[in-house]
Amino acid sequence: MKRTTLRRPNLPLPGGRKNDLPEGQTRFVCTVAYDGTDFFGWQSQASGNTVQDFLERRLGQIFRRPIRIHGSGRTDSGVHARGQVFHFDAEWRHGLDSLRGALRTGLPQGIVVTGIKLGKGNFHARFSAYGKRYSYHLYEGFALPMKTRFCLSLGKRTLDVAAMQSAAAMLLGVHDFSAFGGRHRDTSDKENPVKDLRRLEVRRRGKHIVVTTEASGYLYKMVRRLVGGLLEVGLGHMTPEELLAYRAAGVADARVPTAPAKGLVMERVFYAMPKNANDHGLAGGAE
């Protein structure tokens, strides 16, 4: 399938944010990578076993006061990230290298802060983003033990990748993706189901099959359910046309399963206003 270049969506772009940086403080924009296997997702919980919780505890130790961070989005329990982005505000009289070094100690082994930049007061890790990239990793056969944390092993099942590619191409564009959304724990979070799905690729490299997607945003569990639909096509349980009709019906049901979390990686976050942060090509993720 021909690779499409990420374009800005045919939806309202994020922008118009006011400077909300407290006087005397600096906005820090960070990228972080993590192996999500042992964490209860990104967002803070009472258990304290989330990526956000560990980062905030470490920042509290560094700054000797509570620090609240704001992420580019949530990832569920078991989902991994190579380019998650977050920001926070604080007073810091030392260099960025010193802060980066402090953040690379005192965190669990599965979390690594890969980059820190200075952001302007109207930058927000979530609301300034105009798109995200995810990848989902499949293995046709029985993956080796050191790989199973990061892919879905298919065992004796085989996939028709050409059919999956046909289905993926049909799903592209600006549409209501309610059929691929999951019921969110926070029912007050009523997100617009219309998304610009700019890229949905299925590529095979031997037994390793990767689904890559880029969109203006994603509903809760949308990526995993897109993969679940493509898997149904690849296994011969649905045709590409039936998957397209499923999306058009706009109702989530059991015909399309939710792929397991462990194969999913948040790869990159894209920002519409690169001037919001100095040298906003953050290592490992943001653009």
C-alpha cells in the first residue's frame, strides 16, 4: 500500500489558546517512552501504579513540591509508548541537561524520559496536538518470549494481508468512527466521534505484520478496534466491504473485537503550531 504523507486534518485545528504560564515559571515539554506491561495505563489512579503517577512522584522529589503533568492523551493498561508527550510548569534554575538527568533516575525501569524542551505559555501537550501515530504489532506464529510483551502472537492462524490492505484503504478519510469506539470509564468524556483517519497501513516483514495508523485523534480503544476489524478481514471472517458497512452503521458490537493492549505502541504526536515550543522536534516523538 502506498504510504500517505501526514496532512493537517479537514477539521478545526487546535489553536487560539491563551498564555496560561504562571509568572516566574517555565513550561517544560517532555517526551517519554515506556513498556506499559506492568503499569495500569497512563492516567493517574488511586493505586499509584500508572506512568503519570510515577512521573509526578519523581518530579515532586526533584522540585520538592507537588507537580502536575499534562499528557498528550491516555494509554490503557498494557499499551506501550515510544513518543508520549507531556508538559508541566515549574521554576528551575539549572540547565535542561541537569533536569533530564534527574528525570532519568528514580523512575521504574520501564519508563524513560527521552527528551525535554522549553515550551511557550500557550502550548498544551493535548490541546495543541493535531494528530497522533500508533503502530500495532502482530506475529504470524509463536513469537519468542522476549517479544511477547510487545506483539500479539497468532499461533497457527494466518492472515490475508492483501485483504487487510484493501479494507484499510476503504476506511481512510473524515468519518464518524463510533463503531470503533469503546465505552469509556469516564462517561462525562463525550468526544466528537468524527475523526480524520489519514493513514492506515498493513505491512508484512516475514512473520511480523505491522499496522500503522495516523489520525487527527482517536476514540477510546479506537486503534485496537480498527486492528480487531482488520484481523477479522485477514482471518476471512469479514470482507473489506462488510467492515466498511460496519463503520457506516455507526454502532459498536461484538462483530469487531478489541485487539489486546500489548501489541499497541503510541509512536508520535504531531503539533499544528511548532513555534509553541523551541526546537519542537522532540526526541523520540513530538513534531
